[in-house]
Amino acid sequence: MSVADRVMELERENAQLNADLALLTADHAALKQQLDWFKRQLFGSKSEKRLDVDPAVQGNLLSALGVATPPPPKDEPKETITYQRRKKARDGAVNDTGLRFGADVPREIIAVKDPEIEAIPEDQRELIGEKVTYRLAQRPGSYVVLEYTRPVYKLLDHQTILTTPAPANVLDKSVVDVSFLAGMLIDKFCYHLPLYRQHQRLMQCGIQVSRSSLTTWAARGIDLLRPIVDAQCQHLLQGGVLAMDETPIKAGRKKKGKMHQAYFWPMYGDADEMVFHYASSRAHDHVHRLLGDFSGTLLSDGYEAYAAYARKKEGVTHAQCWSHCRRGFDKAQKSEPTASDEALALIGALYRHEEIIRDRQLEGDRKLAYRAQHSEPVVRAFWSWCDNQCHRPDLLPSSPLSKALNYAMTRQASLQVFLSDPEVPIDTNHLERGLRVIPTGKKNWLFCWTEIGADRVAVIQSLLVTCKLQGVDPYTYLVDVLQRISEHPASQVIDLTPRVWKTKFSQNPMRSDLALAGQ
């Protein structure tokens, strides 16, 4: 081999080694970024608020990008007033530790006496008052057994026996009162206390029931509520704006030692109602099945199933979430701090304008006009910034910033829908707050043993989450509705949804026998 051929071969090998080194360096950077992200998920802060950003710095970034800085939060003028007044008697009590309670809180009065003082003859002492000390105490979870006494009569003329019938019960041929049934559902699905722990608490209180009985009672109670959720879902699909998402759940056995990966599909309507649906997978077909002939604006994250549904359905506008768009740039902060700060500053300006809209309580045309005047220039500046970043020669396609830019640019039309419709939120954060009960519950009950059980979780959580959104006490609601549903006309089942129930029945709800006996 000649010297020239040897030199050419070495140059080829060197070029190949340089290419391999560049590829390995890119892979190493990507893996390091993923590792940093996983560490943050395990040990770091989960909040997406940028608490460490100086407003002056953010304002400088926006000014450099040609965007007007949103006004800071309004600082109301303050004045100092000094005066004297008589001390008012408080409702309840307050001590130095900050304990506060109302007049309806039960108290146990304990008289404390000092034997040495009591030993002093009464003619040598005079009671001139008393001092009161408050301490917060707790009783273990308590249960009550209702004992119904029903007289039995014998008619002498006819020699027949008459017995007063037992009071009607929510669950036929069951030994549980509606107060227990509602409390059991609230403990499991609001406070995420699994049934086996509730069973242990019953045993500690001296009450012996089968653990499977608790499961049966819960299932029968939830099945009674299913028509209400169906009516709520129909009303939700009639709205103009609908937010939708999906969250994983382990339900049913796939094989020995392995659970099946399924999904809850929550939907949030424009009347502050939520409905959960259970599905065995994350397939696109579930979106078409659940939404049916919905017409309006569908707000979602970047999952392609929602965009595919909107493309196939006339009358459906697809809007997407700026919060999900923002997360990509947040992930790229370590590798591209300058560019990420610029993107986050622009998106942060959009959220600042939404905060001003809420503070000023703007609705309809006024809200739309404000967005057109203030938010739309920010959005235009953001797309211009993205376009400039995409033309950077040093930006690798595998970098986190490239992925964030690609996510945003391919969803440009959907991310701008909120500018033309005042009813469309800027993100799906309201939906994610509502579905939080599912991941919180999974930390306690871990999985659903059957798919039927997962479907029942969707039913009860649809009502309990909506109760929270509507400001309805879930225990009072369940005690009333579980008794009322058997006598309420099926054609008017919409009246029993939390949204309507709070206006029609919340002022005078049906109460349990236990509550009535305590009057």
C-alpha cells in the first residue's frame, strides 16, 4: 500500500471516528438530560411556577424580544389607622397556640380540682371565678348500631299477628344504613382509605363483618348512582367547550403476577362538571366512542387521538394546552438556559395576562378584546422567536430545545384558538386538578382488581369531584341522593346531578335515621 493510500485510509477512519464521537456525545447529552429529569421527578419540586425569576430580568427579556411587559400585580395603596375599641367576645375560643373552634364543635367538660385547695374549709375560701384551658382531643373512628324496635300485636277477634314493617333501606336486604354507606364511599374515594383498612377499623370497634361485604355494599351503592352520571355526561357533551385527558390505571389481571394497563378518560365541561370514563386502552377509538357527536371546542394536550377526532368531525375545533407546550422548554433549561428563559418569559407573559383577566373579571367580548390587544402580540412574538431558533445551525435535532420547538410549531393553529374564543381556557390545568384524585388514590389502593371495579371508580369519582367543583358537601349529597333516587322520576334524573341538586335540594336534604335520632 502506498503512502498516499494509507493517508487516505487514515483520514477516512478519522472522519468515521469523529462522526461516532459526535453521535455518542449527543446520546450522552440526551441520556444525561433524561437522568436529570428523572431525578427532578423523584427528588425535585413538582411545581411549574417560576418562583426564582426576578421580574426585572423577565421584563428585560420581554423588552429584548420586542414584547411589552405585562403590568405587575396591582398594589393597592395602604394606610395605617390606629384606634381603641372594646374587646369582643369571640364565637368559640382562641388560645395562645392558635386553636379556634365554633360553637357547634362538641366539648367534653372536665372539672379539675386541687386536693390541697379543696382541703381548706369552705368558710375560709370564696369562689370568685374560674379559668378555662382548651386542648384538642380525638376519639377513634366510631360506629353506631341502630336498633329498631317494632311492636308485634295479636288481634283477638281474628287471631292474626300484625307487625310494624321495618323502615325502608337504600340497599334491600342489607344491614347497612345510608349513613354508613355514604361514609364508606367518602372514606375510600375522597380520603383514599382502602376498604381493608376500614374493615380493620370496624374490627377494632368490636364490629365483625366480612370484608367482602364492604366490597358488595360499595358496588351496589355505586350502581345506584350510575344513571346520574349518565345524565351528567349527556349535559357535559352539550356544552361548547370540553377539556379531555387520559390517566393510567392498573385494572384486571393480564396474566399471573401482572396487572393490565388501562386508562381513565376524564372530561371537564364548561359548567364545572367532570365525568370519568374507564377504557381498557389508550386507543384512538375510545375518543370517538366517548365524544360521539360532540360539537364545539375540544381542549386537550398533544396526544394525536384528539387531533384525529377533530379532523374527522365537522363542527369540532381542536384547542391545545399552553402548559404542556411550556413543559418542553422547562426540560431544556439545563442544556439551553438562555433560549429556554426567553421562551418561558414569553409564555409567562401570556399567563400574566390571563391572571389580569381573572382579577378584572372580564367575560365575553371584553375578555376577547383584552386577549386581542395584549395576548396576541405575545403569541406572534413567540412564533417569530421559535422560527429564529429553528434556523440555528448549532441546534441538534435530538436536543431537548429542538423537541420543544417541534412540539410548539406543529401545534401552532391549535395553540392560538384561545385568542378567538373567550370561553376557551389557555390550558388544561383545571382538568388536571380534577383528575388528581386518581394518582392520589393509586398511592393507597394501588390498583383495581377487576375492570368492573375500575368502571365503578369512574362512576363515583365523577360525582365526588363534581361535588367539590360545585361547592357541595359530598357526604350530605350522597346521603340525600342514595335515598331520593328510588322515588325520583327517571325522566328528571338530571335534577340529582350535583350542579342541579345544590339549587333544588341542598337547602332541605334528606337525612339518615342516625341524624334524625340525634335531634
